Amino acid sequence: MEEEEVLCYLDKVLEDEDVFECGDMDVESPLIPGDMLLTPVHRQFRGDIEKGLEMKKLVLSGFLASEEIYINQLEALLLPMRPLKATATTSQPVLSIQQVETIFYKIQDIFEIHKEFYDALLPHIQQWDEKVAVGHLFKKLASQLGVYKAFVDNYKTAVETAEKCRQANVQFQQISENLKVKGPKDSKDCTTNVTMEALLYKPIDRVTRSTLVLHDLLKHTPKDHPDFPLLQDALRISQNFLSSINEEIDPRRTAITTPKGEARQLVKDGFLVEMSEGSRKLRHVFLFTDLLLCAKMKKTSAGRHQQYECKWYIPLADLTFQLLDDSDVLPHIQVLPEHEIEEIKIKISVIKSDIQKEKKALKGQSRNVERLRKKMNEQESWLLLHSPTIPFRIHNKHGKSYLFLLSSDYERSEWRESIQKLQKKDLQTCQLSSVELQVLTSSCCKLRTVHNIPVTSNKDDEETSGLYGFLHVIVHSAKGFKESANLYCTLEVDSYGYFVSKAKTRVFRDTTEPQWNEEFEIELEGSQCLRILCYEKCYDKTKLNKDDNEIVDIIMGKGQVQLDPQTVQSKNWHVDVIEMNGIKVEFSMKFTSRDLSLKRTPSKKQSGVFGVKISIVTKRERSKVPYIVRQCIEEVEKRGIDEVGIYRISGVATDIQALKAAFDTNSKDILVMLSDMDINAIAGTLKLYFRELPEPLLTDRLYPAFMEGIALSDPAAKENCMMHLLRSLPDPNLITFLSLLEHLKRVADKEPINKMSLHNLGTVFGPTLLRPSESEVTKGHITLASDIWSHDVMAQVQVLLYYLQHPPISFAELKRNTLYFSTDV
């Protein structure tokens, strides 16, 4: 199976390598088969590859094959260098010695380093076993990155020199436009023609890819393997090197030449939602050094190249950021109810779970998987289009204004800063002819850096699916501010292809060194990145905007950190610092996975209330409903029922923990604490109480029956079953549930003010009150965290929603009817 394993892995690793020419035909290299060339056996095997050393071998095999291609590309560059150098001292030189040395600077050294690395790695792969060690080779390769620093420093000069020589010398022009790159050894001597400019970019591209491969190798190398520390060292060296040259390699292969001979470079591109004629449209926006271009992807028939259609463009010299005043009429932005957004997320998770099940099936999975992937893509695209609400307005001084909607203030700030940085240069307004605009739009397909809309259905199976669970973050402090200000931080995480704001610290007033020390619990849904933004609070009423979604506070700094499972998935807090524009924000974080959060751990101290069976608590208190539930409900109804997002917005974790400790110790200060505490912390304490019960309020025993009952189609049968299940609950559980039910209905009555509908409340509380027991999870063979999250979540929400939408349910009436029904379930 060795060859098949390599084939399966290579189409991921070598996803954008060249296609090689044979005669008049374009054929893919046999080492880089596309999905269409894989047999069902290959596809099945890809889904079944086990983690560990065998996967490490596949990573290495794929990297080795791409290394062979890279060496051939470097060799193609060196081929004309030698004769050009030889003729430089003759009477008819094509280039001078200085020009040759500038254009081909360090290429020979880079070639020798990688040839030596390839020759050393090849026999290890050919004679593979679990004892093979290759970490020393990668560490040595990383330690030689200094030669790349010299290459990068010279890169811009090399490209400019090559371009000048190409325009001045016809012979060199022919040479530079027709360099021949050999194919891999078993590709039957196929070659491809590549330009010198494209090959000169390869070393920059390569150093980035090598770092990504080190991530993959570490992921599949046991920590006790001799390679692990060596690969860690290699990754650290590579990352430090990349950080040091990041600004220099940013322009990438994004330059095109205007008819006037000026270099126009692509600085940034990405997918944004535009409000156009009252509806949301997904656009691909391209920021060039002199203009901003908004395009949409044309529909093309199968097999044809993608094409863009320009919707509009604005020269940067004419672009301003529109500020609204009282005379401006705001376009109506339709915002969907949050429960609709949540329902789509649940559907996507269910489809993901179905895809995983299909892959594990023995037969018929390929067609079903493709169908499910298509369905998931549709749902995720819809979510991407309808979720953003933060306005980003730009204006053409000589024409129209345009409105984009973003989900992240971080992203809006990045676009604004990139544009303003370019506007500091001496820009002249540019008007494109129809032909120039067509040429520029056509080049976008080649220049773009973002190729697909950011949805998980566009990612490879092998790509990480992110973290599912709860991220605990403590925002400690910040320093580096030059003047006193009113400061706060917000936290954003990514999920479903876009970033959303999840938490916000309190405002620390009039200080240069805020000390927040606030803890937040953030739910992660396939998240890979945490962003922290630091703001100065705006209290000037003249600057406040009449658009509710507008954020007028000033961003003082922003930064992000990758959520590496190996780093954050620990019992201990991981302390970190994000540096942003001279400001340093200190924070700590730790992560609890979904599968661990499903486990309900009974409290060892039966004297408390958290983690203690509800029957024990009510018996001890001689009450029908636990004191903590009654007090939290009373306080929320007294002063939180009009609070926007009550039960949805997280309270400060330290406040919730303080309340938890007070209830557990039956503190005399509880009532005072409740009256003084932020209402979101009180709502969070109630949710935490139900989440930490040893078993869900609606019990493990009845869980399968609730799932079956809510799935019934006949309304009468469903009513009969759902009421029968309530009667089957222990009295303390039933009375507590009915009390919570009536409270949530009263909260939903204030929906026009608090924005919390029955659907929203069902989404928040459903999975907390009703979850599968650990034995149910094991029985269902649910192994992935994403599966655990999506497993029956929609049904759990629907169960609670059924009772919330039901006419008032009386405990006495239910018990009266018990006489007519069997209590066996």
C-alpha cells in the first residue's frame, strides 16, 4: 500500500505545483494526482489513515516530492546563469557581470543546500521504519535560512534588474520568458516553460511552505520520539525567520505593469459582503497600490477558468471614509433574528457529523459525501452572507458611496489601515479606460491571494477542524500607552469562516496602565484563532453615531494568537502577551474540549449546591426549587429582563465564580452580592448551575425518550408523549423545570427590548438541560469533538422550544393525569 498512501497525501501537499507539458498535451505529474485520478480505494484509504508515524511518513513523502520539484526549478534558473556569466567578459555580452550576479544572487547556494537536504532525506523515506530520525536534517535546513535572508534583501533589486534587462535586450527577453523546468524523475521527461520572474519568486514561496510542513510533522510525531525536540527547534527558527522578513516578502507575486510602465501591486484582497440595491452581495475586493476594485465572480461552465466582473473601482486618491451626520439617511440593514443564525449553525454541525459517519461507512460513501459537502457549502455560504452587521463605508469624492458589512471590527480596521497607509504616498488620481479595466480585472484571478470563500467545506479533510469547547481567557493588564485614556478590550474568535466578538472587559478610566484582571468563558465552534482589540472609549456625544452597529471607539491596538491545541489544551493556565502598536496586553488562557465539557463531575462536597443532585439540595433546603434557582430568577426578573442579550451575553467569569462560591458556602452576603453584581454574571451563574448538575435536569434515563418524542409527526401523539415524559421526571426536577419554563417565557415576552426570543432561549438552555449521557455518547460511537457538539443538538433545542411554546403547564394537573398513564418509559 506504500505507493497508494503517498499518492493520497501528495495531492494535499503539492496542491499548487506546476502542471507539466508533454508534446501538445497538458498532463498532471504522476506524483500529483487530482481527486479525479484517485480510485475509490485511494479515497477510502485517505479517510482511514491512522495518526502517528505512518502519517508522518506520508507528510515526509509529500514534502520530498515537492522538494524534488523545487530543486528542478532552481536548476532551471542556474542553467542560463552559467553561459550568461561566460559571455559577460566577451565582446558581445548579453548581460554584464554585475547584472548576472544581481539577478542570480544566492541561487547557487540555495540549490546546494536543498540538494544536500534532498539527498540525505531520500534514503530515510525509502528505508522507513518507526526508528527513523529526520529531525536533525530539518534543524540543519532551518539553521541555513540565513542565505534566504540575503536572497530576500536582494529580491526586489533582482526582479527590477531582470525586468530592465528584458526590455533592453531581445536575446535576454527570449531566455527569461522560456526557462524549461524538468518534471519529476518518473514523469517521462516532461518539461514546462516558466518565466524567470516566476522562478525567482520560488525561494520566497518555499520558505513559507517549509514552515507549514514542520507544523504537520510535529502534529504526527510522538513527544517521546527523538525527532520531536529537533523539529520544535527547527519550527522556532523558521518562525522567527519568517517574522523577521514578513514585511519584505509581503508584495509577493502581485505586481502587474500598467500601460504607462508603472508597477501596480496587489496589497490585499478578500471576500466582503456589500449592500447593493437593498440586498447583500458577496464580493471579492482587491486593494492595489493606487486603487480599490470591487468584483464579483462570473458564473462559468464546468472546466472553464474562473473570471471576475468589475462592479466598480475607486482611485485611492479619491477615496474617503464616509462619516455620517444627522442629515444622512441610513440605508436599512436587514439583520436576521439570532435564532435563525443559530439554527443554520446547528444544521451545519449536523451535516459535518453526517459526513464523518459516511466516511466511516464501508460502501457508497463517495457520492453521499459529495452531496453532503455541497449542502454544507450552501449553508455556510448563506451564513457568511447574512451574519455580518458592522458597517464599513467608503466614498468616492467624485461619485458614489459604498457600504460593506463585516463581522469583525479587527477586519474593518485592517482594511482601513491598509488603505490609509497607501494614501500617505503621493498618489495621483487614475482613470482606467475600458480596455485597461478589463485587463486589470482579468489579472485578478492570477494575482488573488484568497482563492475560496472562507468556509470549512472548501478545506481539505486533513486541515485542522479547529477547537470545539470552552476557552477560558483572563485579560490581565496592558501597558505602553503614552497618555491616560478610558480603555477596554474586546475578544474575537473565528467560527464558520468568519470572526465574531465574544467578550468585552469593563472600561478602565483615565489610566496608562489598565489592570482589568477579568476572566471570560468563550465557546469555541471550530475556532483556530483568538484576537484581542484594545479601544479608547468615546464619551463625546457629538461623535456617537446613530447607527446601532457602528463602532466609534478608537482602536488603540490589535493583535491575534493562534489557538494551538498542544499549547492551550492543558490543565494549567498559559500566560501570553500580545504586542500591538507599542502596546503590550497580558492575558492567560486554557481550553476545555467539548467531550470533556460533556462529562458532569459530581461535587465531592455534598454540602454545596453546584455539582450536587437536585433532589439532595431540595431535601436539605426543604424547598421545592433550589434556592439558587429561585434567587437568580428573581434578580433577573427584577433588573435584567430588559437587558439586551440576557442569558446570551457572557458575564465576567470571576464574578460568576464568586457567586458560585457564595452559594456553595451559603454565605450571608448572597443577597447583597446579587443586588450589586452585574446582571449577566447572575444569568451566567444560573446557566452554570444547570450545566454542573451531576446529570441534566431532564435526566439521563429519559434522554432517548425525549429524542424519540420530539421526532413524532402526529401532533396528538407528540403531545401525549411529551407530557407523559414530564410526568416521569422526579418531582424536584419537574417543579424546577416548570419554574424555569415560566421564567423564560416572561423573558421572551420582552423580546422587542431584550432581543431574546423563545428560539434564542431554547438555543441557550436546550443543550444544558438535555444532553446525552456518557454511555449514550459511547454507544453512538461519537469520537470527534465536533460530532459530540452537533449530536442531537437541534433536537435538544426543539424539546425545550416545544415546552416554551406550549400553553402553561401545571404541576398539579400533570400529577392528576398520572393516574391514567403508566410511568414506565
